[in-house]
Amino acid sequence: MRGDSTNQGQLFSYVSLESRIPNSHPIRKVRKIVDLAIEEIEPAFDDMYCSVGRPSIPPEQLIRAMLLQIFFTIRSERQLVERLDYDLMVAKNGHKVQKTNDRMDHSVIIKTSAKG
């Protein structure tokens, strides 16, 4: 079953992560392109996933995580997951990757990238 990727906001956060990214930052342009691309391929994801079973990590979040790994030259998936937890620059741009308190496991990213 495909996991849900609806934005739930940040609990107990007074300043949104989005407001911390400068308007002129290049990641904003990249994010718009990525958003459009993901929007285009989203129907294909619906066809690939079963409607019953345990929800997966949404493929959109996995794509965004792998792109952050490339853009910020993070050497491993384990380091990516760690940096999503504590590095403000990655976290600011990765806010669409982790929307809940559940920590993404590095092995999911490894398995996903090995399939492609």
C-alpha cells in the first residue's frame, strides 16, 4: 500500500522551515522543477502500488531524499538520514522528505536506489 505524503506541518514550531530559506536561494528553483516532475509522474506511482497492506514510504519522499543527497554531496544514505535529523541546511530543504516524527531508515533509500 502506498504511503500518504500529505503535509501536516511542524508540531510546536514557531517558524516554518520554508520561511528560513532565502528567496534567492537556488534550491527554490530546483524545488519548483522537482515538484512539477513529481506531479507529472505521480499517477504512475498510483498504478504501481497496491491499495491494501502496510503503507510504504511515499516514493515522492524517496526521490526528494536522493536528490538532497546529490545536491549536498552526502556520501551515504546513513549520513543523509543523520543530516536530515540535525543539519539545518539539509533539514530546511528536506522538509518535504520527513513530515512526521518517524525517522526514515537508510536501508530503504539503499534498496530503492539499487532497483533503479
